[in-house]
Amino acid sequence: MCRNIHPLHNFEPAATSDEVYAAALQYVRKVSGATKPSKANQAAFERAVAEVAHITQHLLDELVTAAPPKDREVEAAKARARAARRYATV
């Protein structure tokens, strides 16, 4: 899975439309193999991002869980710690 796409479910506060759009954009970029589509593919690319964002928002709205919501700051700190270990110089 693309490292730039982060889990969006079960956070307090809930994922914003900007976060959902960013995840959709990363997904479409990964699948298409293009970070910036050609003019010929621009409309299809933008349509795909919009549709993926739309369905992702529906998915997030319908998911249920009994787990307590995660704290964004705590999760960000965990990610920074993992990155520090991963990229630490020996």
C-alpha cells in the first residue's frame, strides 16, 4: 500500500473532506502511474479522484466500530517514532 495514504477511520475529530481528497488523489496517482496526467488524460484523472473521494467518504460514514476513537497527535507521534527508527543512521 502507498505509504502516503493514511488510515482515516475512527479518528476524533473525523477525517475532513481535504484528507479524503488527498487520499483519493494518492490512490489515483498510484494506480495510474502518473503524478501529473497529460492534458489528454486530465479529465479522466480528475473524475477518478472525485469518484474515489466520494465513495471513500461514503465508506467512512458507514463504518462502525466499538473501539475508542484514535487521537491524531498520538498517532502522529507513533509515526514519527517509527520513521526515526527506520531512518536512523547506524
